[in-house]
Amino acid sequence: MIGVDDVRAAAARLAGIAHRTPVVTSRTLDERAGATVFLKCENMQRMGAFKFRGAYNRIAQMTQEERERGIVAFSSGNHAQGVALAAKLLGARATIVMPSDAPASKLAATRGYGAEVVEYERARSHREEIAQSLCDERGATLVPPFDDERIIAGAGTAALELLDEAGNLDAIVTPVGGGGLLSGTAVAVHGVDEHIAIYGVEPETGDDVRQSLERGQVVRIPVPQTIADGLQTQAPSPLTFDIMRAHGVRVVVVSDNDLRAAMRFAFERLKLVVEPSGAAGFAALLSGALNLAGKRVGVVISGGNVDAERYAALIAIT
């Protein structure tokens, strides 16, 4: 199992490559949450999400021969863009398996970074099988979105930066899909201070991680119906599950309306564009799903990639 030294090694690889994203505070948010909140703005990361960190850390450790044979990934959007950009920077060919209903901006951005996109129907096909078939045909290397220690270590570098800037914290909150960000955060944070509580936030219709941790085994659910396209995973991997369980991670859920309200708050009060998945952490604080009153709390805003028209519709008052 990975440790904080792996996260620190990833941070060294990313130095000067990934953005050291800002940490933002808001007196209004503090008042609403009853806590002192520090927002780590990975929506301002290269390609607009934390996923660049893990993708670059993984591909940077491949041999030149492996890069030349090509990389295959599967993703609904942010991992796709992260792999596409990292591959471009490191001189590798990338093919990304993406659902046809992925946001148009994420499809366009992935192609814009030079990757080949293979689309599939989310409800009818299994992306893992398509990706593995492409790897077998081409001799390419699979770069999964979260089920890889190097991906997890890269994701954890955001938390190290947050601790460095915010100082002592009582808790850190992140969105959770497959568990890569949450696992990496737990490893990084507990390598510095084992007393910091770690929380993940899922859509209420996609609580596979919460169910898994409560039952003590990986639980697989149908494709979640939620506006948070980046959190539509059906199950954590055995790797991320084991890390989250070992670190005593706790998970709460929020509704799509909670996500919309958080996105609107970020726009009106913080002047930040946040995608639905990225808003999950502070949505839990604003909605009361997570009560951390009186605490110093770090929250990772995981991404900000959302189509302009969809964004406007999601934050509109109805």
C-alpha cells in the first residue's frame, strides 16, 4: 500500500508542471458552515481538474518504449483530459474510451489535446472491456482513472499543498467517485497528521463508496443518475476501498439540488466556476449533510469542466 513518501515523490515530478492551485476562503461560507473553511481550487488546475496530477505522475514513470506503444484510458471526462494532456507533454499516443453522453466540452477538450476518442453507450457497454480490448490489439498500456497506486499518489499531492498553505486542519473533505482522490488525500494527510479526519462526499443516488465502507466489502451499484457526471462510478476498486477503509474515511451524500446550490454559491460569492462533481465537498457543508462546526476544514474543489449552456441551466433559479 502506498505511503506519504510516494505522494511526496509525485509532488517532485509535478513540480513546475502542474499548477500549485490557490486556496480560497470565504467569510460567508464560514458563517454558513459554522467552520473555518479552506477551498483548494483544483478547478484552476491544468485542464481544469485534479486528474492531471495522477495522469502525469503515472505516465511520467512509463518507459519511452511504453509511451511509443501508446496509452489507453477510460473516463467520462476529467481523467480523459488529464491523460490526453499528460500524454501530449510526455510524447505518448493516447486513446480515450468515453461515454457518448459525456459533456461536449470534455469530449472536445480531450480531442483538442491530441487524443483519439472512442465513444460508447454508457448503459449498454462496459468501458473497461473496450479499453482492455484496445490495449490487447495495440500493445498499449492501460492508465485507469483511480485503480493505480501512481494515480492515487498523484492525486494526493493536492492535499499536501493544502496542508502547506492552510496549516493545521481538523478535517479534509473531497468528492468521491472511484476513490482515487479520497484515497490519495487520506494517504497524504495521515502521513503528516494522523488525527485529521477524512471525509468523502457522493451523490445520494450514487453512494457505492458509502455502502462499501458500511458493509465492509466492495459494493457495485447501477449507473447513478446524477448531474455529477464525474461521480457516476459504480464501485470503488479493491485498491481504493482498502486504502479508504484503512484510513477510517467517512462518507456522506448530497442531492443534486445541493450540488446546484453549491455551484451557484461558488459563482455568486467566490466568482468560481465549479462543475457538479467538483462542488460535492462544500455542498455537504452548505447543506448540513456534514456538520463540522467549530473546526478548521480543508475542502478540495476537484474540477471546473462544464459546458457553458449546461452550467447556466444548472445554477439558474427555478
